Amino acid sequence: MPRFSANTIWSRKCFRIPLLVISLSCTPSHGFGSDDVVASGKEMVPSCGGIFDLCGYSDRKSGKELIPKSFERAMPFSEGLAAVRISGLFGYVDRTGKVVIDPQFDLAGPFHDGFAEILVGGHTGVVAENGKVVLEPQFGRSTPIMGDVLIVRKGQFRPKRPPEREELEAFDLLYLDYGPMGLYSLSKGWLTAYTYEFKPFERGRPNYVWARDVSAGQSRFGLMNNEGQWKVEPAFDAVQSLNDGRAVVSVKVDDAGTRRQLWGAVDPDGKLEIPLAYDWLSYWDQGYSVVRLNGEEGFLDTDANPLGGRFFQKVGRDLQGKPLKVQLDGKWFGITADGRLVDVPEEKPFPLRIGQSPVPSKNTQCESGVSIVSKDGAWGLQGPDGRVLVEPGFEAISCFSRGVAWVPDTARNAWCPIGPDGKARNKPDCLSTYYEFELPHYYPEKLDPDPFRSSVLWMQAYLKHGVDPSYPPPKLIGDGIQGTGTISVSCREMMGCD
């Protein structure tokens, strides 16, 4: 079956920056009740590390390890189960770390209403929480949304990321997977024609989805139920999902020969509660939307009442999404919860946590403390305690990442994975090239007409420079657009390199 072997993988460990944590509410958060969190496993978050960069799960608040680091990849919990990769294949574990669905998939997504999307080869299907594959892999996407109803895209799965970072996103995050698509029931088969585009309406347990028939003459969005029937007939040109009980919608209208958009919002039943009368609306957060009308701005509550009973020149939220300030006659004022104007409150800066500046390390030093070592021109790996992890015997080698290291396989003309035992693995799939660095708008210099051989020579130069700084390091070449000149890869972190 078609696989990902033609893709190039780029290491995520290409450089480090000082630890910088910014708390910024760009989009509204959606919390879970404590019982829901515990039952679903959402209090458990993936955590990875160690000399083989394996993954387990830790408590979200305390950081205490709950499931030991023993998996190559670990996905977030959903409905009490989490997808993990073992020996190159994905299965599922429960909240105790017990494998409850054997590893057998190339990729596995989150559970929704008892079903999860899985990838085998180039196609997706569906597995039930009891481990039974209820839809054999045959589609490009097979994303559960409501009960046994899926949003399906035909064809092959289209990767969006390097293989080691690829995911099968939940429907809430499926914006980049464009149509046409259709609704498909595991028990009834096709519910709609294969001519639709879908967008989320509700998060968590949706009853409806936004849908539009892209084959229609005037293609607009309406609300569709889990039978493929309209709850709200198509009427909107642009739609958003519910936040604070309101979903922003808009229509395009001709006004005195000028094409413009009018904005409003619907309630959880799809009823228009905020009239299509505004020049623009943001999503609702903390009870308010930012609204524009006739060149002015204001804060609109969920009943369409403007905060303070009026509009202003401009308005601004705080970092939590609450109304913060307004501009009136060119001067800024703070605004209180009851709409009173006060002195502009002091804006708190982003909460930052700055760590120590990184100390550049040589190319043969892994982040985990493992070292890449050479013997008689061959490469292997040595642990922080001096113990040989992988005997030197390869033309080149990478650090361990998610339980595997990458080495050239001349017979396959590809980079293939080895496990912690130093032996070749069947999974993940081999890669046509491998480079240790990723830098936007820069590309590894070409050292051989064959892409595989070029990547081997590049990595050899990279490692040789780590052993002997007098050996010329390989280069990254700018694309001539946003990347200019060349960069010599003289240390692992990039920052602070010569």
C-alpha cells in the first residue's frame, strides 16, 4: 500500500530557545467538570524524555508521573483511552497504562462517542472502544462526530506534517481538510451526497454540524443533524462554532451596488438571536463579543445589548478576553462590568517564565545527554554514563527521538529506524532523506545528485564537525526569498552558534 516513505523528516530537536511561557487567551477555553476530567483521563497529559525519548503520562497539575515512559508516541486521553505507539504501531491504553487495543495501526485518533479514526497504509477506517474495527480502512478521512456518524472524505489520507508529528485530528480541528465530503453512518451507510463541506457547530457532544452543498448554485451553510437532514435550512455565507451560547454567522448582501457582509449570531438551536445587522462580530467570550457598526466598535452581550449602552471609536479586551478599555474622542478609558468609564487600568504584561540561555552544544551531543560517537569511520550512540547504546556501525546516525534513531540503509536507499536495542525496525516507515535541522526558508546544501546520498553526506559532515571542529560543517542555503545567504551548521542549538 502507499505509505509515507517519500517524505523527508525534520528533527524537532534542531535548536533550543530560552523557556518562554505566554498565557494568552486568543480563543475561548472550554473547561471540563472534575468528574468528566477524571473519567476521560484529561487530567493525564503526555510527557516524554529519557535517553530513548519515550513517552508516558503525568498529572496535568502536579507533574507527577502516572504512567511510566515506555511508549514511542503518546496521544492525549479521550473517553478514558489514549492512542500510543509501540514498536512502530498504534494501539490504545487505559488510564492505568494497560494496553486494551493491540498495536496494529499506522496512526490512531481520539475517541468520540465510542469510536475512533485509525490509519492503515494510505486509508482511514474506524475502531470501536472494544477494539473491533467497525469500518475497514478505505477513506481519506473517517472522522467520528455524532454517535456512529462520520464525516468522510474519499481518496487517500493526505499528510499535513512530518510523519513523526502526524495526527488524526478530532473534527473540531479539521479545518485544513477541505471538501468535498459526506456524512456516513456506520449502521446505515451514506446519509448525504458526497458534495458537502462541514464545520463544527458545537464542541464536545454535538447535535448538529454546519454543512453546505458545494455543488449547489448558491452554496450556503445550514445546520444538519445526524440523519443528514436540515435542522436549519442553508442561509449563511460564513459560520463559526458556539461560544458562550452564540455562534457567529454572516451573509453577503448587495447594498447600493456594493457587496458587503452583515454579521449576527444564532443560539444553540440555530435560531437567529443576534440580528444580521452588524459590520463585523467576533466570537463571544466572557459574555461579550467585539462588534463593529458604522465605523465604531463596542462590546455586545449575548442579548445584543452594548456594554455601557453605546459604541466607541475602538475597544480592547484583556488577556482573558474580558472587556478592558474603550476609546472615546481620541482618549482611552477603562470600562467596568456595569459599563462605567474609569481610568485606564494598568495592563498586566504577559506572564513570562524565562529560563537560562542555552549553552550551544556540539553536533554529536543529544539533548538527552546521549552522545553520538565514532569508531573506524562508523557511528553509534553512547549513554550519559558511558555505556554503549548502539555499537558504531552506521554511515551516520541520529539521536533517539520517540524511541527510534534513524540510520542510512544503503540497500533500501533510505533512512530507516532502529530501536533501543540497535536493531532495524519495520516501523515507522523508512524515509527518503533525513536531516537534523529545520529552519524556515533554508534548505540543506546539495552534496550529491541522489537525494538520499546527499542527506547521508550532509549528516556525515554534521557529525564529523562535532568530533573535529576544524572539519567544515555542512550548510543551509537560503531560498532567496525570505532566507538569504548560507548558514554553517556548527552546533546543535543554532542560537549562539558561530
